[in-house]
Amino acid sequence: MKNNIAIYTVFLLSTGLIFSSCKKDYGDLNHATVESFTSNATSSELNNLVSGTESGLRNNLALYLDVVGIIGREMYHFSASEPRYVTDLLGANDATLSNSNFYITNTWASRYAVVKNCNILIEAASNSKLITSAQKNGYIGFARTIKAYQLLMCLNQTDSNGIRIDVSDPNNLGPIVGYDDALTAIASLLDSAKTDLSGADIAFTLAGFGNFGDAAGLTQVNRALAARVAVYRQHWDDALTDLSASFFSLTGNFNMGVFDVYGTGSGDQLNTFFIPQNQTGEIRLAHPSYAADIEANDDRIGKATLRTAVASLNGLSSDRDIWVYTSSTAPIPIIRNEELILIYAEAEIQKNDLADAVTALNTIRKAHNLPDYSGIVSQAALITEMLNERRYSLFCEGHRWVDMRRYNLLSQLPVDRAGDDVWTEFPLPVSEQQ
């Protein structure tokens, strides 16, 4: 990573653009282009860094959803030009996950490019004499929140192989840290960002944050992400505390939250996860188990629409297209209320507050045209129900593989061909090997 991180792009924008394409290279980060604005950045320069950071979240996001969705047996990606979607990622024919292939190197580099951008934003805001202290805290709180989110996505891929937390100095990178230590560091980063945002003045505009673009709203988003991290850490009380300071609402709109947004304007990006229905060649398909396992009348079947013809490739087949993101400008959630309701249910189950958990689960079920939960009310049974609701509510949002892994249930995921494997984690990219 030492060689790679030195050339990560700073996402600077032209005046008036919300997003850049993030394909522009403004030079080596070790040279004067960066130093010129990290020493005494103007508000315009800082705002460009914010916009570029938000834009960078979208780079290779579709690929990330692909790889975690394929291994988690949510989906298939059939591609005439890329067989590794149905070989390496599914473990076909003694295939293994390579540490030098696109499915880890591209996703990893994109997430760390955003981390680098956040580090530059933190340095630039800290050193600027042209903004107030409250404005500095706003930039830093945003940057630390996004940095934590990106590090968590990397950790979701590599799990016990760990991630590198400290990458602020390309010539003196911090060590690879293990899963538990990485989660602790991510939680600490979110807590620091929460402190920054307290009383901050937000002097920038965010495209995908809606009503959560001020200091109070960013704090709620920060605590929502902290609640996600808390359940990964099995810190159930912390999860509930974080939820109470987030935008969590049992009666609120499920899609209340923050999103990566897309557009057709000059320099903008399209949602490349979207593929029209009934395509041939390059297609994304729901795993057959999605429809096979769903309860009758569950409206979430609409996330996997019937094709006019079955699609098949390399011993795999499906008759349903993924229809979660239904246009090339459809937003992709960073975090939304439906997930928070399910985090609440999970924490209450783990604390053995089963009545409250059932209430939350029934909130999800009723909204999706299902009757109240009528199964056994025990911790084990409700964990199964909670994971099932997460499976359907958060379909193709990047959670299923992580959920089954953290409950040691990967062996329950379907294996479609003799000899296929369900991977536990990705290897560290070859650039990270120590």
C-alpha cells in the first residue's frame, strides 16, 4: 500500500459542480498541489474536498455490493467479459480468492482513496486560518465520520485479516490491525467525530444527506453508523444508546437516512449497479433462494422481479432480476431507518428484552404486508427471525454475508455446485502484504 497510497487522487472540483467524476488526477499527493491548500485553505477549497469525498464514496460501490452479495448468496453477476464473478467468488473448480484480483484491489483502493481525501480535509481544515473554529469542527467531524464508514467497508471484506487504520503518512504507514482492534478504532473515530460535531458550524452542502446536512443531522448519521459498529462489536447497550441519538424511529419512514446519489449531469456518475430487466449478457440476478424462501405476500419479492426467460451460466441459473435500484440514477443507501429498526431489534434480543424486539420485528413485517410474528418467543428463535428480516429488508445493500458471518452461520448459505465454497473473508490485497 505504500506505493499505492502516495498516488491516490485528491477529489477537487470545478466551481459549481456538486460531484466530479473522480477520474481526474490532480497530481502526487506529496507535491505542492496539496501542500498549497493544506497550509491555509479557503472555504471554497475545503468545500471542494467535501464534495469530492462524497463523490468518491460511489467509486466501485457497485463492485463492492457485487462481491459481498455474491459470496453471501444474495445474487449472481453474469458477465461475458468477467468469469471470476461465477468462479473465484463462488469457489468453483478449486478456485480461490486472489489477493491481486479486481474484486479486492479495486474496492480496497477506492475506499482508501476516500480515507486519504478525508485525511487531507482534516489537515486542511485544522491548518486553515480563514475559517472559524466551529467551521473547522464541522469539516473535521464530517471527515472523521466518513473515514470511519470507509474503513468499516474494508473490514467487512477482510474480516480477521484486518485493515490498516493509520494511513495519514504514505511513507510511514501504520500496521495492519486485527478485526477487534479495527472495530475499536473505528468506534473511537466515530466518537471523536461526534465530539467535533457538537456545536459545529456546517459551512458546506452535502448532496445525499437531505435533512441531515447540519450539525445536528450529521451527529444523528454519525450515531446511526456507530450503532452499526456497536452490534458488530456485540456492545448491545452501546447500540441502543447510539440509536437514541440517531434518526432511529419505530414509526418513521423506512427510507429516512443518507444515500449515495447519482445523476446524468456533466462530470456526474450513474449507478452502475442498475441493469434493466430481462437483459442478456451483463446481468445481475437474485439468487434462487431469495424467492424460494420468502413468505407468501411479502412485498419484498418486488426486489427480485420475474424474467421473461431464465438466465443460465456455468451451471448457475435464475429466473429473477435484481430490482432494488430501478434506474441509473437510483440512490444507494449509506444507512437508513429500516436498518436502524433492525439494529434495535437485534440489541433487544441480545439483551433478552424479547417483547420490545418482537414489537420492532412486527413493525418491519407489517410494513411489508406480513402478519405479526407468531413463532416461538425465545432468544434463539428471534435471532433467526431478525436475520431473516435483515435478509429481505436490506437485500443488496451489503449486509447478508456480514450478518451470517458474525453469527457463525455461513455454513447455512446455499452452495449451488459441487465443490463451491462460501468464503469467510478476502485476503489482504497484495500491496498490503507485510
